[in-house]
Amino acid sequence: MSDHYDAFEMSPVPTPGPDAVPPEPFRGIYGMPAFATIPTDDLAASTDFWTRGLGFVDLFSIPGEVVHLRRWAFQDVLLIPATGVPGQPAGPSLSFACVLGQVDTVVEACRALRRDSVEGPRDTPWNTRDVVVTTPENARIVFTAAKPFDPSSQEARNLAAVGIEPPGGTGRGDNDRHA
């Protein structure tokens, strides 16, 4: 018996594919298992960029104190007031899952709001398409979409080389080493 379980049923991330449909923004209240807090010197401008550019919703706001933003379940960001923002993007980045059909929309929306805010999209060696967005408060936000799995691709070989096999693959297929 394993102390690990398949938790995909609790994830809002849809199965990768060209026709994957993103879930609607989740507006329920729950105890957040993790969230990002982003300081900003302009709550209104930051809220506008995050909602119109990145597709978050303003779940609730306490004027002048906090704006709680959310996309899918478990994708929470709190914008808080601060004096000054860093001149350069911070070192770490924060990644949010999306579907392939959303990548171009995010790129277009963010470029319309801030012309030089987007890097990419680019395909990664681990089978995703990523776009990096620098927000008005100089946070580096990565939107990452899983690509359909092609067992004959270089990405599949990259994953197999580190012991990750697809379901129904030719290896063990249980990925216990990574569970």
C-alpha cells in the first residue's frame, strides 16, 4: 500500500490538449493552501493589469488595504499597498497553469496594456508552452500550459531520462520514485 494517492480529481487543471477548456474563475471561499502577496504602489493600476491582462478576478477588496485576486481554484494573489516598487523584476517568478488556447490571449492582452511586458511564448524541454509577464509592480509571472503528450517527442525522452513515464508507458508506469 502506498501513502500517495492520485490527486488529479482535486486539481482545476484540465487534461492537456488543443481543445482543453479552462475552468471558470473560482469565486468560492476556502482556506488557501498557498498564495502570493505582491506589493504595489498603485493598487488600481495593478488590479487593472492583473484582471484585464492576466485574467484574474477581483474576489474582494478592502479599499486601500488589499485586493484579493483569483483565477482558478488555488491561484490566489493578494495585492497590498507599498511605497515604491523595485526598479527591476524580482529574482523569483510565480507560475500559474493555463491551457494552450489561453497563451496567445494573455500575450495580446498584456502587450495591449504594457507593450514590453511579455517574453515568449516559448516551448520548454518538459513539454509546456510558457509566457513570462512582468507586471506593473515588476513581478515575474509565468503562465504555463501543458502541451499534448507525444511519446515520440524529445520532451518525452527528456522525461523518460529522469524516470518519468506516461500512463500506459513501456516502463514501470507508476512513477513511484517521484510520488
